[in-house]
Amino acid sequence: MVDSQQLMRVYGALMWSLGKVFHTPEVLRVYIGSFWSAPLRKSDNRRLFEQEEEDLFADIQNLPRNSALRKLNDLVKRARLVRAHAHIISSLKEEMPLIFRRDNKKRDLIYDLPVIFSRIQLQHHISPGDFPDCAKMQERLMSHDFTKFKALKPKLMANLDELLTADIAKLMPLLRQEELEAADKPGVQGGVFLGMDRGLFFEGNPFSCAGPSGEHEEICAENWVVSKDKSKYDEIFYNLSPHEGKLSGTKVKDWMISTRLPTSVLGRIWKLSDVDCDGMLDDEEFALASHLIEVKLEGFGLPPKLPSHLVPPSKRRRKASKPENKEDCENV
């Protein structure tokens, strides 16, 4: 188990290590968190884990929407790197003698590579960020024969400059139009994203509320399995000072967090328990939430939608007669 300071050290070490493994111009993003559904053993980093999990899910949900723009940005980065690399290789080849003292000249050129970088930057108006890492470049050049480098081809460089200055600019309005069309479309849905589309906390459901998932099912007349422990749950319910027989999300939130279950799991429990989708819990809904928390703490999974035998008795007739309740809850 690690504390906050150790976690930051691990994060920095992981970023540094991945930078050596993934040889791409794109910036790597590392998400830190506790991505399991069991209770958190140490709650010091809870808020950090919640924010990281929210960022990760948001990025995954937006992958289809942002894929074209992301690919275009990656293309621009690579094209700029290619341009800088071509000028470096061409400059090194031009500096090499035809016959004598090749090894000495190669050694001098590698040693003076920072000066060569600066000269190319000023001469061709290339941003410093487009150049490769100088130390790594010097190390890799040691094993290459500079006389075998290819000369710069002006026609290809002109095509590359046209790509960066003209062709990319023509694509931007098309991408903007695509973004506007995709803005009204939902991102990736289902699975772990149930209840995550409105953030971790908002009015009503303190963890999120996206409505029951799945199709409406017929409510059977089975006994309510929560009844056997309802007296215990009622004691907790009334200790939380309900207003007009109901608890708001603000009052329930701290008690639910005290179970140390991850916020994403608590959000799903709230979504399943708020049967009437009014953003509050009555005594039966609170008992249901408490039962689901105990089920989860015992190591069992949560259902994707509320089974008929878990629907509170007072809600069964309403749920059976109003299949449109699913849409109403989604609009809460």
C-alpha cells in the first residue's frame, strides 16, 4: 500500500519509463487510480482517484468523437518532425568530406550537433519543439555512416511544406463541421459508463443518475428480500434526519462514502435504488441501497438493472404500469 507521496513518485517514474518504450511524438497520458469495485483500503487519495477515473471515462467516451481531430494533430506532429529530421540528415551529409578524415569529421559533427540544430532552426524557421532529443540523436548517430545519408530533395520538401501550410488548413473547417454534428450524439455508453455521463456528483443523485438500463421487465409478486433487514436500515435512515419521509443526495452521500466503496460503484447503487427517479430516497429505497452496498461488500456483483424481486413493494405497481419510467429517469 502506498501513500500520496509514493504514488506521485510512481507516477513520475512510470511516465519516464513509458517515454523510453513508446517511440512516438504523441504525449503519453497515465491515469492513476483504484480501478476495482472493492472498498478502498486507504481513502486518502479518494478524490484524486475519482477525478482520474472521471477523466479516463470521459476520454474513452469521446474517442469516436475526437478520433479525426486526434489523427490530424498526430499527422501534423509527425510531418513537422520529418521536416526537421530531413534538414538534419541533409546538413550532416553536406558537411562530410568525400574521401579523407571521415571518422574525425563524423565525431566533430556529432559533438557539434547542438550548434547544427540552432543553425537549421534559424535558417529554415523551424520550431525548437520539432527537433529530436539532441543527446539521443548523438547516441544513435554513432552507429551510422554519414556518407550513406540521402541528400535533401527540394520537391518533396515543397510538398511537405504545402501539406503543413495549405492542405491542413483546408481540412480544419470540415473537422469543425463534424464536431458540431457529433456534439449532440452520445459517446460510448453502457458497461462501466452507466451513471457516469453527468459527472460524479450533481443535484439529486449525489453520484450520478442516468436512469435504469435495459428493457422494461414484468414485475412479479415475489417477497421483497430486503424486508428481513429493513428494521436495521430504518434506524440508519431516521438517524440521517429525512425531510418529509425522504433523504436528499447530500444527506446520503457521506454515509455511502463511509463504506469506502468506489464512487462509480456507489453511483450505480444510487441509480438502482432511486426507483422513482426523484433524486431522493424514501425508507424503502434507502433500505434497498443499504442492501446493495452489503451485497457489494460481500464480494458479489451489481445487476445491470434492478431485478423484480428487489423492487420495493410500494414501487412495484407504479413500475409495472409505467414502462416509460426509464425515459423519465434519463431526463432527471
